[in-house]
Amino acid sequence: MTTPPPTSRKTVEQHASDVAALLNDVTDTGAEHVPIDEAAGRVTAVTVPSPVDLPLFRNSQMDGFAVRAADLSGDETRLRVVGEIAARPIDPAPLEPGTSVRIMTGAVVPPGADVVVPVEESEVETDSHGVETVVLGRPRNGGERPVGLFVRERGSDVRAGEELLPAGVRLASRHLAVLAAAGITTVEVRRRVRVAIVTTGAELVEPGETPTLGQTFDSNGTALAAAVVAAGAEVAARARVVDDADVLLALLDDLHGEVDLILTSGGISMGEHEVVRDVLGPSGGWIGSVAMQPGGPQALGAHRGVPIIAFPGNPVSTQLSFEVFVAPVLRRVAGLPQASRVPTELAVAVRSVPGKRQFLRGRRRDDGRVEPVAGPGSHLVAGLAASDVLIVIPEDTLELDAGDAVEAWAL
């Protein structure tokens, strides 16, 4: 990774490349076993074979009567009912020719039986001695009842040793269901990148506190934590520090060995009291700007081998910087699909600034076109909240008309 002088400006592509290079060592996070009850949203690290046949045994697909196909003939069949099998542990006796057994959904189909007739296609007669006979007509849809009708054969879903889930699957409820159905209690998944989030500034207070004049609520800690989780990583630590380099250095020392990546917000501009700049600069970090708006000030470096990606402190700049530079890397590591970035038509004309890539907050209209919903200010968090896309205007484009194509990034 090249290290431009502190006042240099990089392109978006250059900085994205430098971020990816800095994070190269955290892209192979290995794997870990987790209980399936804690595995939702995780990504399988290896192929998962089934340890058992599914279904585990021959069972009935319907409530009805288990019969022998050979006993079914003509428009009407009459068979003596010799018992009942419910869905419970049981080892039923073989079904004798000329007889039937009442059976429930999921119950064991007895040996000899090879058809289940649904209860709605049957009538039961009881004689004076209490003996039941089931009367079976033709199926309601006509035709015959083939061998195996409404009988779930053992292993008809998957055989023991066959692939239950491939590697690279983000586990949803349907995947956890098949793991549990096969009796699996833990699954090997990709280990998530452990991220620390550090917000900086003496002016910050926690949401819920009462700010005094000159103080502002810390929204970046909350927003970055949510963004990290959405990108498939883990928030291993959160902290807020005042503008004191010694305090920040002590925190970074504490985080060593506990996290794979540190994200900071604030403290990298050109003014006084820029605490992240004061820590990264002497250790060989890069502090400069990227040709983009918002999010121009950027920095990166490392502390004792742990990568640090530093964002500007304005909340819109922080969130956009994460989406542009860090989210793609974390999503790739986690095995998650990248956010949609597709050409889209503008609904209205827009103007941009020369030499900077503009990321306009916008929304997708019902007609599929996009329009801005807020100004360019990096403090306009309500405008960002009202957005569902970023409208990307290239550095060399000053004006676009309604109907012109732009790239829209899904938020």
C-alpha cells in the first residue's frame, strides 16, 4: 500500500484498494462451530452431510387408512379395520391381506402396507359387534391408487452421507430446520470479523443523556454497529474517547488481541484536537482526503498489527464511508452478496461539483427512477434516513438531466 503525504488526495478507487489491502490479513478468518440455535445469519464454512436418512422411517403423509395396493379393486373396496397407529414411538405388526389400519399423519406405516387412502376418501361402517369396515371408493380425481401413494419412504428426502447443505450458505430458518431434522446440534460456520467501533470527540454524549450547549448525541456508534452486523461481522467492542491521544492509545492497546479491525469516526481533519490523526500520523498511517462528497477526509493505519480504518466524524460521512470502503470487504469475507449497484434513470435534473464523486442520498420511485431526497450536507441524517439508495455522480460530471443514467447503490 502506498503512503501519500498527509495533504494528498486519492480517488475513490485508490482508497478502496488501499482499504482492501490493509484488510488482507483479516479476509481469512477461519471457521468455528456454533449451536444451531445461534447460527441464524451465519455462513456455512464446509459442506454439511446428513448423518441420517430423512425421513427417518416410512411414515404416512395423510390422516387416513394404510392398506395394501393389491387389495384395492374396482370402484369400491371393503376392508376390515384392525387397529390404529398414531404418530408416536411404535413398532407395528405387519398388515395382513384384506385388512386396513387407521393411521395418522407422520405415523409409522406398517410392513405390508404400501398405500395410504385419505380419510376424506373413505367411509367407515360398524356392525353390531363393533367391528369396523372401511369402504374405499376411487380417488376423487379418478384413476387408480399407485403403490407408494401418500407413503413417505425412508430416505426419500435425503440419504445419510448425502449433502444436506453446501458451503457458503447464509443460514436462514429453512436451513436450520433441516439441520435440526437431521439431529444436528452444531454447525461449522465462517468466523466473523471482530470489529471495534471507536467514536471520538469531547462534544459527544450518549443518546438519552441531556446535552449542554456545544454537545451532540453520538449517533455514529449506533449506526456503525448496525452496519457492521449487516455486513456479516461482529461488534466485539464499542468505545467513545475524548480528544486525548494518550487515552486513545491506551484504548488501542486494550483492544489488541481482542479484535481484527478497528473503525473510528472523527478526529482526522486538518484542525486542532484531531486525536486519531495525532495517533496514526506518527506511526506511519495515511491521513488525507478522497475525491468524494460527502466523506472527503479519510485515514487508515494500524496499531500493533491491528488495522484501523478512520472515517470523518459527520454522521452522513461516517455511514457513507463505511458503505463505500469497508462494507464490500466485510460482506465478501462473510460470504454475503454485495449490495445492488445498478444503472438507473434519474427522475429529475441534478447538478454536481467538479473533481469529486458525489454520493447523493435518494429514493427509488414507483416508476423505478431515482431522485435526491436531501442536500449534500454531511450532517443531514434525517435525509439519509429517508433514502433507500445512493445516487452516484462521477467526478467529471457537472450536470445531469431527468432521464439520464446514473449508478444507484442500494442502502
